[in-house]
Amino acid sequence: MTRPLLLQGGRVIDPSRDFDQTADVLIQDGRIAGVGASLGTPDGAEVRDVRGKVVAPGLVDVHVHLREPGNEDVETVASGARAAAAGGFSAVCAMPNTDPVTDNQAAVGFIVRQSVRAGLARVYPIGAISVGQRGERLSEFGEMVGAGAVAVSDDGKPVASSHLMRTALEYARTFGVPVADHCEEPTLAAGGVMHEGLVSTRLGLKGIPAAAEEIMVARDILLAELTGAHVHLCHMSTRGSVELIRRAKQRGIRVTAEATPHHLTLTDHACDGYDTHAKMNPPLREPADVAALRAALKEGVIDCIASDHAPHAYDAKEAAFDDAPFGIVGLETAFAVAYTELVAGGVLALHELVARMSTVPVGLFRLPGGSLKPGAPADVVALDLTARWTVDPVAFFSKSRNTPFAGRRVTGRAVLTLVGGKIVHEAEAHAGP
């Protein structure tokens, strides 16, 4: 039994109850015991003064890569969970493209055990759709879900076979989990290293057309309609995809979608100078795509923000642009970038951003958390919206440093992250460099 904890005097935002007012939050036995003005201090309670801070449900990221097992030199479950906690995330969902692939009960169980051992942010495994992510035969969904998988995905390797995708959707529906798909028509995208457009032409780099994503978005929507299953579309990047998703939702099809902070804030111009930290898949697109994604996030056509945290070794990203791997780290910058660009930038209200990064993703993948109602798990974040700091990859808790936001001035950071009532991250008193 741990001491009760009272978070005193913060601005409490709980999108699950449309609650936004100054209040205390009392935590006992790992759960929310009460939220209200002047709750009083139970005997023996620890009191934290969070006046001037925002207290919200812990952030939840449904799309991260933690590299364990197989590439522990660039990230582990523990280091990724530590980075997540520093970013204000109380829970993350780990993609299955590990080595070996997370495509069976034992592999899922390993991730769960590593998460419990670390005792930091919660880590929920996502199982592979196909054995070895080879797109040939389905993994055993039931066994993986029984072991703790919360979704299935071959992320990074799109499910090229429409027959296999249909079967996966039907099978996943049986077990009540979504199928999360990386939407990319592989023959159109083959060999591409950035968005196909004026910038790729000027740089002399082979492009990936927007149509490569949109073709698969359309296919997945049609298959979701056919099967009645829930398809979750990963890291959307184009205005055409937004329009397809909007029409599908209007027709009542079970489709949800995420966008990343980098696709919501950067364009293909970030690739100028052959900067491999701006190389990601799907690639950064054009200003009109960024504008469409922002409007879709505001409208709810894009349901949530996910980081697509993808750690890589320093020397891998130091290669020529064609040879460097896709992907960036994002857990420790996601909230600050989103707050700076979207809330301070006038796109979203603060309560909308909190919802898109906590309450909504919890609902999509049927996870615990995402609420501060009494009895809910005490997964909580305190955010300092006045903290101005410069992104310094050297200071990351992640083992990797590959970010396009290095040197950027941002506002807002997590100062306290709790998981099950336990403090898993506490920022230093100063706001940072």
C-alpha cells in the first residue's frame, strides 16, 4: 500500500467527462480517489503543489517501435518506456517489427514481462498480422490477444494481399481488436525515399507518390465495409487520404486513423540538404497535405496523434539519403511539438489536444486509462505549458537521437508522469535549456 498522493491546485482537464477547472486530484491505491476543489489532505498523504500546471489523463501513444528483441542497441522496452514517461505518456503500444517478429503468444508475453519489469510507462504489444510479417499466412490472433496483444499490424510492411487483409479483418473482429495497417501500395512506392513532388525532383531523389497511400486507404476502407471490422489507418500523410476517411466515416464504416506530430508540422522541404532526419515513411508531404491533416484532426476525421517513434543508430542515419533508414524518434517531443504548433498555433483548443493524445486513443484500442474519473487507474500527467525549451537530442532518455526537431524552440513539457499512482517521471525544477 502506497501513501495517498494529492495533486493540489492544478487546472484539471479530463476530456472523458468534459471537465476543465481548477481542482485537486486525490490518488489512493493506484486509482483516482477524487477530483474536486479543496479536497483536503488525508492522513499521511504526499502533497504536490501543481498550481499553474495542467493535470490530465496520462498521454497514450498507439504507435511506437521499441526494437526489443533484436535491436537493443538502439532501444529497449525499458528505455522506450522511460522516454515515454518523460514525454508525458503513461502507456504506449509497441509495434511487432522486432527480431524475431512479435507474431506469437510467447513473443507477446515477452514484451508484457519486459514492461512489468521496467515498471515505467505501460507497454501494450501489437501482434503481427502475418507470420514473420511476410504477408503469406495469418498469425494466431487468439493466442496473441490472450497473451496481451491489443491490436494486430504488419506495420512497416503493408499487407499487399487483399485476400489476406480481408481474412485478417474477419479474424480480428472475432477477438474484438483493430487491424492497424501501414497504407502503401508497394509497387508504386518501390525505391522511393521521399514524397514525389517538386522537391524530390530538384534533389534528384526517387519519390513516393501520394497515390501509393491513398490506393491502400481506399482498399482498406472497402474491406472494412465488407467485413464490418475495425481498421485503423496508421500515420496518415495526404489530403486524399483525409477525404477518403471522411467519406467512409459519413457512411458509418468502422475506420479510425492517426497522424504524427511530424506530418502535422513539417513538409518535404525538411529534406532539403539531404537531411536524413527528415526521411520517414510515409514521407513528409506538401503544405496542402499538412493543412488537410490539421483540419481533419480538429474535425475528428483523424482520430488521434501517434508518434511513430522509430529509433535508429547514429551511423545508420549518417548514410547517404538513399541508403539511410526511414524513421525518427518522437516520444519525448510529441506533446511539445503538438502543443507549440497546434494549440499555440491556433489549430486546436488545449482540451482537444489532450483528448487526441489520451482519451481518444484509449477508446480506439480499448485500453485502460484516458480518464480522471474516480476509480480509474491513476495514470496522470502534469504539464507545464509555460516551459520553453530547446530540443536537445543528447538529453533524450531514448537510446537514439534521430529527430528532425533538434535545436527547435518549443513550449510545454511533462513535469510529472504517474502510472498506477506511481511517479515514473519527474522533471527537474528548471524549464530546461
